[in-house]
Amino acid sequence: MFRPGALPDDARPSPEGGAGMQTAARERLATMFRDHHQTVWRTLRRWGLDASSAADAGQQAYVVAAERLDDIQRGSERAFLLGTALRIARANFRKANRLQLEEDMDLRTLDAKAEGVDGLSDLQLVDLALGAMEPSLVEVFVLYEMEGLSSPEIALALTVPVGTVASRLRRAREGFRAVAKRIELMLAREGGAR
Amino acid sequence: MHDTTAFENRLLSAARSEVASAAISERMSHALGLNLATPGGGASVGTGATAGKAATGTATASLTKATTLLVLSAVLVTAGIGLFYRAQRSHQGAQRIHQEEGPRISESLPTRTLSPSPSTPAQPPAPASQPAAPAPRLEEPAPPRELNHSRLSQTHRVDLEAEVKQEIGLLDAARGRLTAGQPRSALTLLTQYDRRFPRGTFAPEAVALRIEAYVAAGDATTARTLARRFLKEHHESPLADRVDHLTHVP
């Protein structure tokens, strides 16, 4: 059970007990932070959160990890953190900073949102493209193509079958290609052959 | 071979290159009481192998920046942890299908070093079948209740937190019974949950667990009926795939 303020110093005692285990738990959490907080933060950014909100949601994921540290299997820390962070994002930031789309992809909405694309940075163009895709596809696409997770690890993080990851990835690639092509055409039309 | 255009590669490269600033990283670590040093500024903090060079500072026990929202959100997420571990078990037998998906788009690009993916040991998924039992009354699931910022007022904060803990306790107990091969007992606890928390924060999780319990009890008809309703009402839920997989709803 989660307790307010339950951080590594307050970690549940292990069977061995003692302050040494608390230190070990804290060090493990610190390692998880150093190794994965950028991936967690960046994934949340691509999901649609601004920099500050991504930090908040990522921070919450680490609080959960601190509480459940004993339950996290060695080697699956990244999947745990990413899955938890995305659940937090879905629960607290539901489409708040995303385009409101009913279908997998809506190029007309993209057209309306993307006027003046020539002035956008490449990173803003990426977010524009991802914002026109269905969130569940974005999650798989970002984790696989941008963050380098394997399909089984993504399946673990998202608690979906591996086959679902494969099908979502295929659809996401098709969607991203279509949206990127559209954005490229917009840039060319606006004389932005950068 | 998954061919990509130069423009797609440009966008992907831009996405991969973004890093949290040193200020963001320090804010996160301080809030967790980790106080990690972030040498080299934001561009080099915590990205793959370079992150491992960050020094570990003295941890403090205080949660300096954790807000009530953070705490309650964390509680909310713990309800999904059980699903995480069930899924973990179920995926342990899955074979890698990287070849079927083709190479990453990014494989054709100069990329930063990514930490290796953990391998998952092969284990057969745990059997879920249980002897058939008489079908209990199909109960109407309560509509889900949103846990959002507006609910986190000072007035209700403490009560809500206690309530959420009680909800999780009951669901954990039901999940434990189910894992122990006692689906009927799990259903009894879930009925208690529905009565005590008719608009519970974790109502969707309770319904998903109920469906799983019916499947385990051999009552596929009731499970499918509940699953159809669940998928209609919660088609965007992270639990939807799980429910769909449990019952193979057409």
C-alpha cells in the first residue's frame, strides 16, 4: 500500500531488514533514475505533455517505483517505469495537450492545426505529427522507433500481447508516414524547403 | 526492409535528441529525495550510458515537492500494478518477433546509444481455468469515477486518500483469492467492493477483475456479457486489451 512520503528511506523492510537494505533500495532507485528518467520524460513529452507536466508525471512514476521496488523484477525496471508513467499520463492528463481526434489519424485536423508549419522546429513538427495519431499507436511508435525498446518489453510496459504491439506498430508506421508526408508537402507549399 | 524518407528520418532524429534540462532533472531527483548531481548540464544528463556517471548524493527522506496529487495519482497507478505483473507473467513465454516487424526506422540513422533491452525468461503462462460453478447474479457495474484535480480539494483530500486505500485493499484481496484459485471467493469480495464503493475510483479495475474471476470460475457466458459492456464503455481503457484477451469478445 502506498504511503504518503514513502520514499527509499521509508522502504518496506526486506526479510533481511536493516538500514543496509534501505540503502540498497535507495541506490537501486537512484540507478533507475539515472538510467531511465530521460527516456521516461521524453516518452511523456512525445505522448503530448509539456516539459513541466512530463517532469511531474515522470516524478510520480518514480514515487510508485519507490513504493513497489521489491516487486519490480530485475531487468524490467524501464518497462515498469514507462508503463507506470503512461498510466499516470492517461489518468491525469487525458488528451489535455493533444489534438482531439476521433479516428486514428485526421489529416484535415492536421491541416487546420498546421498552418504556418514553416516556422516550426523539427521537434515541433514531430509533435504535430504524433498529435495527429491515435495515442495507443503513438505509445508503441515512440517506445519502439524513438526509445529503442523491444516488442516484448513494450508489451510488458503496456500490458498488451506482443502481437498487439506488432499490429499497432505497423499501423503507427503507416500513420506516421502519411502525416510526415503531409507535413513535408505543407513545408514545400510554404516555400520551406529547409 | 523498412525504408524511410529523409524527412521521416529528420523528424525521428529530432525526437531522439531532446533531453530534459539539468533543471528538470534536478527538480525530479530532488523531489524524490535522491539529490543526484547532474554534471554537464541537461544535454548530457541521464542519457543512456552517460547517465550512469552521475554521482549519487545523500538521500533525504523528505518528499519536498510531492503534492497530494502526486500521492493520489501514485495510489491510482498501484491498482494497475497487479495487471502489470500478470501481463509480465503472460509475456514471459512470448518469443521476440523483431524479425516480423522489420528493422526500426531508426536503424538507418546515426543514433545515440540505448541501453540494452532486458530479456524475459521463458515461462509458460499460469493456467487460469477453474472448475465450473453456478453462475451468480450478473451485477450492474458502477460507472467509473474520475480521479482528477478538481476532486483533490483540501476538504476531501484525507477522506479520499483513505477511501482509495480501502479500495485497493479490497481489490488486492480479491486478486489474491483469484490467484489462489478461489474465483468464487474473489467474486464475493468484488461484490463487497461494488456495495461499498458504488462509484469507486477503481471501478473499471474491479469489473476487469470480476470478468477474470468469471472466466476462472467457468462462467464464460457471464464473463463475455460483462466484457462486451466493459469494452463498449471503456474502449480506451488500458484494461480493454486485457479484457478482450480474457474473453475473446468478437
